[in-house]
Amino acid sequence: MRYSLYKLETWLHKTQQKQYIKTLRTALEILHCFTVLTPEQGVSEISQKLDIHKSTVSRTLSTLASGDILVKSPSNKKYRLGSKIMELASVFLSVADLRTVALPYMEELRSKTSETISLFIMDRDSRVCLDRLESPKSIRMTTKIGGRTPLYAGAPGKLFLAYLSEDKKNELLATTKLHKFTPNTITDMEKLKEELKKIRKQGFAVSLEERVAFGAAVAAPIMNHTGDVIAALSIHGPVMRFGPKKIALYSVLVRDTANKLSRELGYQWLARRDKGKHS
């Protein structure tokens, strides 16, 4: 009897998964119906075009509209793309533009340091490498484009945490388990919070073998026109080349480069700094 119930539950689970996939595929097919030539679509039009029953089309359209993916016109009852599509498109465009704008600054920084230069963005509880320029030296540190790493270990990730609002930072840290990558990884929550305060105050982050043995990094924030940190610019290299004098030099270089890039993205950092001094 128990075996029969297990088989039934397994069958139901697989059937449910197949149904979810089918529903998702239908939703994607419907979204592809909206083009420059056909920006508005009705239930009947989509049903005929895709050869899908009207009731299925209607339910899918209603679901997409509930998430602001689509919006229904009150006049002709047809659907068009909603505000959420614009939000997603703006995210894509901002990332695409960021790589293009950042490239000459990254090249300039690499020529000054001869170390690997990386560009990171934050995605939920991780940092993701968006782009990199490798060091010309035979012994170098590198980062995988698209690679994800926890925020608490390493200079770029700590930088993102440091610039979060207190509420968002505390919410994220409350669900973060501090895993020890190396003996130098900060696994004490209070020590990490003190480190984040220091980073916010000085405007850059340093990592010495926190995530990878023999690896070091110095990172600075890239800000947009609203003053939000949208990316981190980082200098990576073997720890033996990151002595105190080099770290002092690299911290200036990476901050200056990140500030120039931020200005091109619309951030008036000098005006904001001066305003902060007199407030």
C-alpha cells in the first residue's frame, strides 16, 4: 500500500512539473506575439496565431497582467506589454552599457598596474563577474566571467555589502552563513560588520587571501546618477605583489578610476562629497 502511494505521489509530482513547464512555454510563446508591428493583441488573435484554446490564452494573459508583464486596455480589451517589461529592459541595457563604458577605464587601470582588472555586479546574495581584463604577467589571478561568489568573502563582495542600506544589509546578513574559504575568511559576524563600516568610511575594500589562497584584491564602488552602487571595480593579483605600499597605491588608482567611470554614468561625486562636508 505504501509503495503504491509513493508511486502515485511520484507520478503526480512529475505530471505537475510537466504542466508547469508547459504553462511557462505557453506564456513565452504568447509574449513573442507582441512585436513592433503588433504591439496590441487580443485573446482571439493570439489563440488563432498559436492554435491554443481561448480559455488557456485568457488565463495566461490574466496571469501575466497580474505581474505587470502585460497590461489590458480598458477601451478595446486588448493586451500590450506592461511596465515590468520596461524595468527588465532597463536592467539589460544598463548592464550592456556599463561594460561598454567601463572597458577603456579598465584598460587604463590595467596598464597602470599590470594586474587583472575585473568588473562585478551584485545579484541577490552574490557578486557576479561581468567583465575582466587579465594581467599580462605570467603569474596572475583571474576571475571567471559569470562566476558567482558570496558577498562576505573578497573585496568586491564586501564593498557591495558595505554600501547597502542598514535594513537591507541586516536582512541579507541574517540569512547568510559565513563559510570559511581560507584561514583569512571573516567568519565572525561582528568582525564582518566592523569591516563593512571601515570600507564605507574609506571608500574602498581590500582582501588578502580571504576567498582564494595567495589571492589579493582592492576594489572601489561604481555609482550611477542616483548615487546607488551598481558595480565594483577591482584590481586582482597574487598576494606577494600586494604589500602595504602597493595596496596604498592601488586604493588610490582604483578609486580614481571608479570615480571617473561613475561621473560618466551621471554620478556627481565631487558635488556630493562637498555637500557632505558642509551638511
